[in-house]
Amino acid sequence: MAASPEAPVYFQALIFLGAAVIAVPLFRKLRLGSILGYLAAGLVIGPFGLGLLSDSTSVMHVAELGVVLFLFIIGLELNLSRLWAMRRDIFVLGTGQVVFSGLLAMLYPLLVADRPWKASLIAGLGLALSSTALVMQLLGERGEVQQPHGQKAFAILLLQDLAIVPLLALVALLSPVDSAGGDPAWLSAAKMVGGVAAVVLTGRYLLSLFFRVLASAGAHEVMTAAALLVVIAAATLMTYVGLSSALGAFLAGVLLAESSYRHELEADLEPFRGLLLGLFFISVGMTVDLQLIARSWAVLLGAVVTLTVIKTAVVYGLMRLLRNGHEVSIRTALLLPQGGEFGFVLFSTAVAARVMEQEQATLLVALVTLTMALTPLLAALAPRLVGTRAAPEREERFDGARGSVIIVGFGRFGQVVSQLLLAEGVDVTAIDNDVEMIEAAERFGFKVYYGDGTRLDVLRAAGAERARLVCVCVERKEAATRIVELCRTSFPLAEVYVRAYDRVHALELLEHGAHYQIRETLESAIVFGRSTLVGLGLSPERVAEVEEDIRQRDRERFALQQQGRDPGAGRDRLYTRPVPRPEPFLPPQRQAIALNPVPGTQDASTQDGKER
């Protein structure tokens, strides 16, 4: 029995949650990923499956909030300086991908399906847009958001989200419908600029003050409500001025990236983001018309293959042209062959503007859905094509994690640290995201929990709120800095000891509130140098004096650098090799005689004679 739109909301929620709870664990168990599980759940409960729910459109409108929240959280992970550093990838790589993929993809409906050129152009450009929600969810599940291919894919996706605005304008330009009743072009442009300016100025000067006032009230649920309010308000304003709602949420997130409340906001919104994003994928699965696919299977199969080949080849070619490595290029290309959620918006707008027929739009929606379902399988092929093996999936479970000390990162450094603590009977909880290392540690009797220490929810689950001390022993300095920020903001009672990459990183860690830091090679280099002096025959007393002198000079130099925030300070504390002075190879055969008397002295010849 299908649930009508008037059915009680809890009955619809029961169907959605039940389908997700059954399908997602099953698909993850089969190593097909949670996204395919959501899509399959939507197909089963949708109007073309069991018919338990019939209104997929209204569900998708609600579920789009998950995409908006997702873009906001992504914005929180960035800041304006990082965004500026990515400008080449965003505008060069992203623009090239949209233009070339769109023009090549339009040839299929134009030449094979014999569609009009206007409809073919909009179809090609719409199919050039990939799914931000799907790709970023895949990257998040695999822990690859900060990897080079994850950053490249995100840059392309960001440009695609921006491209929906000119594409909608192109639909209006190609439409035979008279649009004289709309706003003039200059007014529309002014609204867009004004909307962006309003979001930027509000985020820059008012949001931090806003959250500071709310935080002083001490009500946690108010902070959560305020975070949702900011996201929805920014998205609504962008929609009102004709821009993408996701763009407004992303801008708000970027402007709050430097705020001291960003980790709290991220933690508050994470449950909503996950549930609504899952609902979005279920609603996409509900749009799959199996009868339509059966009737047009040949056209759709050819379109799926053609679109996948075109987008993969274009992205790979552009990446290699911009001098990226083969591994990064192929991983990025296999993440972006699908159509995206903004294609649904573009195709429906084209039908309303009479640029495209409804039948073609329906086929395009089916094509987008099929390519989205195919993407997780293609992404899983990437490690095989680049000659590396994908790490097996492992579930994040923290049953029994009650250690008073948490070690984040159980590599070579963390293992040595754990030995000293375990020898003294300290209760330790170790977490790492390297599955192979965890399995190797388990063979030696170590219990290491799987989890990404840069995620606030993972640290909470590992017991960071109860821990006396958090030891950050990860190798990547960016990850170490982020963990310090999370711990100092969300777990102020726990002391944070950190493995620093180098001197500059050590200074940065202290600025972020680390209680203790040590450069990863400092002690080993000092021990190595001490053994070298012993090998040269110096007495133990002299070696101890030299070691203490070097340590003292290093402490003084580090203090000067920390005080002035200048990595070049304290250079006079360093021993440097003396500048060589030119000297003759053989001593002179005769004594030198001054040609002119030196004032205040006797004549050189007289003095020479007396000395003799």
C-alpha cells in the first residue's frame, strides 16, 4: 500500500529509516558503499518499486537541505587563503571540464538521438555537471578528502556549482517563451552581487559576535538552532537572488572557517547532514523508472558508456595537461563521470522554458541516476588501474575505549610512546585509520581502534571528553594541527602533547594551544650526534657539555622565535662553519720588511739589526 502525501509524517519516516537501516549495512557488507545502498533503498520503496511512497519530488526538495548542509561543512574546512590557493584548479581545471565535457556530450543527443541543437546543448552542459553530494560523500567514507585527488575533484565540483547560474541564464536565452516580464539583466546581476555581498559582510563582521552571545547563554540546543538558521538563511538569500542555495551555504561556511566556533558548528550539524544527505540519495533512487529503462535500454546504455568515457577522458586529459601525475589524474577522473543533482534543476527548467521536451528530460534524469549508481564501482577500480590496492573497509567501533590517555596515530612514533605508558600501567586508547597497520598491531596483541582522528565525532567516541591527555602522533602536520584545534576547542580539560614535523610546525602548534610539542627528529639527531663525538674519541664529560650547550642554544633560539613569531630569529645561537681565509701553502723564505716606517715605532731596518 502506497503512502500518500497526506499520510502521517511518522509513517513516511518509518519507511525511509527502515529502508536505510536494512539497505546501507547490507551494501557496506558487500563493499559496495553506502551510496548504492541508499539508491537501492529508494528504488525499492519508490513509485517504480514496491510503491510504498509515491511523491519523490517533495521528498527531494526536503532532502536538498542535506546537500546545502554538506556544502556548509565543506566550507568550514576551508578558509579564504586555501580557497585562493586553489584558484588555478577551480577556474582553469573546472571551467575546462565543464566546457569540453558539455560540448562533446551534446553530440550524442544531436547525432545519435536526432534532438534539436538547443536541447542537445543544454543536455550536454547539464550532463557535464557532476554530483557534489555523491563525490564528497565517497571521499569522506574513504578518508580521501584531503588527498591530492580529493582536492582536485573538489575544485572541479566547486566550479560546477558556480556554473549552474550561467547555464540557467543560457536556458532563458535559448527559450522561445517571451521573458519580457522578468527582471532586466542589469537588475538580476545587481541582485546577485548584492546577495553575495550581504553573505560575505554578515559572515565577516556579525556571525562571530552572534555565536559569542549565544555561547554565553550556555544552551547547547540554541547553538544548534543558530547553526541551522545561518545555513538556511544564506541558502534562502542565494535562491532569492537567482544563485545556487549550495553556494550561499558554502560561502557562509568559508567565512566561519576562521571562527573559534567552527568545530562546534561542524559537530552540531553533522547528524543532520548525514541523515538528510542519505534522504537525498533515497529520493534520487525513487526517480528510477524501470519501465522507461526497459523501453529505452539501448539508448540509455549507449549514453551511459558515452558520458562515462567523455568525462573520464576530459578530466584525465586536463589533469595531465596541467602536469599532474598519472595516479592523481586517474583517481580524479574516475570520481567525476556521473551527472549531478544540479542537472535535475537544469533539465526541469529547460522543459518549463520549452527548450527541451519532457520525454528527453525524463531520459536524462534516468541517465544521471544510472551514472550516479555506477560511480562507486568506477571509483573502486581506481586503485587497480594505478597499481595500488585499496585499503579494506573497517567499521568504526569504540566499545571499551576508556583510556585516560588517547594516542592518535599508531605508527612508528606512536608505538614507541605507547610502550612507555603501558610499562607504567597507564590505560591507553590508540586510534588510527590505517587498516593494514591496525591488523598488524592486532597480531602482536595490541588493540587499536579504527577511526580518523581529525574528526570530532571520532575523538568523542574514543573518549576524549574523559581523557587526561591526548597524544597526537600522526605523521602529516596538517592533520596534527587540526587535531590540536579540535581538542583545545572541544576538550579543554585534556592536555595535548603533539609530534611536530619541524621547527615551524612546532611554533604553529604552540600558537594553537598545544601543551607540549617535540620535533620528530630532534632527540634522535642529538643522540646520533652524541654517539658521533664518542666515536671521535671525546671524553664522556666533554660530550655531555657539548650536548647541553646545543640543547640550551636550541631552547634560547626557539624562545626567541616564539616571542617574535619569526622563524629566522636566533640565528646567532647556531654554530656555523667558519669562513675560510686564504693562506699560503708554504711559509715565506725571507722575513717581510716594511717599505715605510710605521708611525710610533723605530725604523724597520734598525729594529731588525738590533734583534739580530
